[in-house]
Amino acid sequence: MIQHLTITNFALIDKVRVEFSPGLNVLTGETGAGKSILIGALGLVLGSKVESEVIRTGTEEASVTASLDAPRTEELLSWLEENGLTWPNDEALVLQRAIRHQKRSVSLASGQAVSRAQLEQLTGFLVDLHGQHEHQSLFSPDRHRKLLDQYAGLQSDLLEFGVRFQALSQAKKDWESLVSSETEREQDMFRLTQIVTEIEKVGTRPGEEDELKAERQRLDQHGKLTDSLLQLEQSLSDGRHGAISQVRFARQALGTIATIDERWGPEEQRLENALIEIEDICDTLHRYRLGLSFQPERLEEVNDRLAQVHAVDRKFGPGWESLQKTLSESRARLSLLENFASERERAEQEMNLQEKDLIQAAMVLSEKRQKAAKELEAAVQVALSDLGMPHAVFRIGFQRKLAETGKPVCTPSGLDQIEFLLSANAGESPRLLRETASGGELSRVMLALKTILSEADNIPILIFDEIDTGIGGEIGLALGKYLKRLSRSKQVLCVTHLASIASFADCQLRVEKSVEQGRTQTTVTAIEGKERVREVARMLSGNTATEAGLHHAEELIRRNSLQG
């Protein structure tokens, strides 16, 4: 249950703390007093999307905190674990949400940061909130299908079916791409053949461009390179002034020193090693110089090859890896087009096989829906009877969309087109709900569906905002009895204008609007005893001053309290 709710700077509310009780909680008050503001604040902390306009004028932030105590179901605990959240043992779940001007809202669950979507998912296990105009959603056949699927517990089946539907859609796209016009196919084949031929003709290899550039530089600078090599050889040579002669002389001198002072022995060895290295370098340079030759025709070949590499690189590169990717993809696409007939046949067979499997899965889905529909029809009729519609007949109609060929047409939700039908009066055939039901009848059908579905989902808290729209008199009394019975197993919060509903309350909260220090604000007060009698009398006749009105209200509360 929701234990208490704290609202700060929300719409006309400065700060309000509302204590709720188990059972049936009703919120009453004059029209425009702010009852729906309270529901809006509940929606905020439950994760609904709310605009920053609800922030009270002159303040920067609106916040709502709710404390909930509810069963820790396996499904809920599994969801918490998947989302990295915990629910402290033996503690209420504390939900907090704050919204600020031009900033993201902040949401917490027992001190743990959560996104708005996570908050909405989390509270979806605990609370079902029925808004003022939600019964109008019963005009939508798609809504009917979703309500039936929810009752039947087909969520996982629908997810699996959706994956199959997407796979079939992709198979159809693949097949359609293969059966594009023959002219386009020939144009593609010509273009791809040109690409493959050009890349293969040039036949580049990894690092070839860098090697060619290096070779061209050597050929361009052949004279300068040869001269520098000769000079270097002469400076390192064994001649009188060459480095080798000088180092050899130095080594001999250091050898003499080492015979006198052995500490210089290692340095003599270092000079010996240096001499060996210099001699080796000199030999290597000599062989390199002798191997050099300048061939003008080779320079021309290198330049021509570089031009070919650059051209193919500009068109299909850049880089060797990109060229190979383009070549591989072009070959694969060309092969596909060359084997067009067989590939098209294969794709068509794959598409037909997937379509057959999808239709079969849709038939299974439809069978489950039809079985659940019978159970839901019976449950709704019982609920409608309790809600003052004893002669109502509720039916769920099934149709299938067919192609011109008579073949069933699937959607991401299956083959079925589902629509609710209702006969509100004895002797009348059920007709489409959107064509026959009044506002009061729609409200009762939605209440019946909501309560039946919430029982199936084990949701412990139900909130109804003005479920009594279009209802009065004896029907209102029946609705009050129904809500009271429902509140024996769940906590029910209900905004109402009907005294016949308010008189069943375990806890009645009066919402009032007043002006203090030049500002309008909304307050919420739990009322009992004489205060409650006066409020119910106001709801009965708008007058709390007459003895008859007060007596009527007192009797109504007393009689309906016994219903609990």
C-alpha cells in the first residue's frame, strides 16, 4: 500500500503530506479544488511524463515523495536484480522524483538513482493508475487486443512473434531486391565487372606504394647518392687519413697504456669492437655503391606504376585495405547477380518457409487468445453485473484480415483483429463498444477490465481518477459496493464526486482550495466524524446546513460502513 505522500511546490500545492490507509481511500472536494492535481502528483512519482509547467509559480523545483509497502514478488525482485537495484529488507520502498525548469528530472528508489523509464517500470509492478479519460481508450480496437493479451499473459509470446515477424520482413526485402528490374541488374553487373577488372588489372600489394616512392627517390637522386657514398667510404677507409687507420692507431696506443695500467684493458676492447664495426660498415657501403646503377627506363617504369596505383586508389580506396574490401564486396555482389535465378529461387523459398512458420505461430497465438477471451468475457459480465448492469452481455469479436487472394495477412501482433462488443440492455444483440456504450457504461467496462487485469497481475494498489464519470444514483451505489469489495484485497484510491461512493470509504480525504496571503493553494485533510458527515452531505445536495441533509449523510455512511 501507499503509506504516505509528500508533495512540494506542485501546481497549487505548497507542501502537503497525505497519509493513506489500507482499504478504500476516497478523495473528495469541490470541483476545481485540486483533486486531479493530487493524482497528477502521484503520476509524477510513479514515473509519468510531466511538463515543467506543474512547478509552482515562483519556485524552481517540484518534488513528490511516496512511501510504499507491498509484497516482494519474484517478478519484482528479478526486475530489481536485472536493473542493479535493491529493496531494503523490512523497509518501505521510498520513491522520490523532482522536476526543475529546463533540467532533467531526478528520480530515486530508496536512495538509488533510476531513470524515469525505470521508475515507471518499477511502479508498474505495484500500482495501476486509471486516469480521468482513460475509458475513452476503449474506442480503439488496438487497445482491446492489448488488454486481452495482457489478461492472457501473452507478453513473452508476442516478443517471440515480433522477432519472427521482423525476420520475415527482412527476408521479403532480400527477395524484393533480387527481383528488381533486369535492366538494373545488367547495369549493376557491368559496373561491378568494371570495378573488379580495374582493381585486378592494377593488382596492388600491401606497402607497394611506399616501396615505389622510396625507389623513385633513389633513382631521382642517384648522382648525389653515389657521390655521398664515395665521400663516406674515403672518410672511413684504411688510407692514411681514414677513420679505420686512425682508430687502429688509437687502439695500438691504448694497448700500450693497458700493459702499463691494466685498468684500461676494457677500453682497449671497446676500441677493438668499434674498429670491427667501422670496417663492417665500410664494406657494406662499398658493396651497396657497387650495386647501384642508374637506368632511366626504370625511373619511367616506377613513375608509370605509381600513376596506376594512385588512380585506382583515388577511385576505390583510399588504402590497400579499402581496395581489397571493395574488390571482395564487388565480387560477391557480382556472383549474386550472375547466379540471379538460383539465388532468387532460394530467397523465395526462404521467405515462403518463414511466412508459413509465422502463420503457424500466429494461429497458435490466436488459439490462446480465443481461449482467454471466453474467460475474460465471463469475468467482465460478472463484474458488470456487480456494477449495476445485470443484463449486460460482453463479447470479444475476432476477425482476420485477408489479402485479395484470400491468404491471411499478418501484423506484428498476429492475425487477429479484436474488438469488444457490448449489449447493455436485455434483448439487444452485442454491438461494437465504440458505437453503443455511453460514458457511464464505458467507465464501468474499463473499471471491470482494470480490476480483472490487476487481479491477474497481482498489482496491490489501484488508483481511479473520477471513475464515476457519467454515473449517478443507484449505479453509483453499486460502484461504491464494488470498490469496497475490491479494497478488501487491494488498496484502492479513488477520486469521486458521488456521496454514494465516498460513504464506503475507509479513509476520506477532503481536498480544498483557499487563498492565503494573496496566493491560491490546495490542501488535503483526512476527515472523520462530523466533518466527514458534513462533506458527504455537501456531496449529496450541496448544502451542509440542513438537519435532513446531515441525517441522510450520517445514515448513508453508517449503512455503507457495514459493507466492509
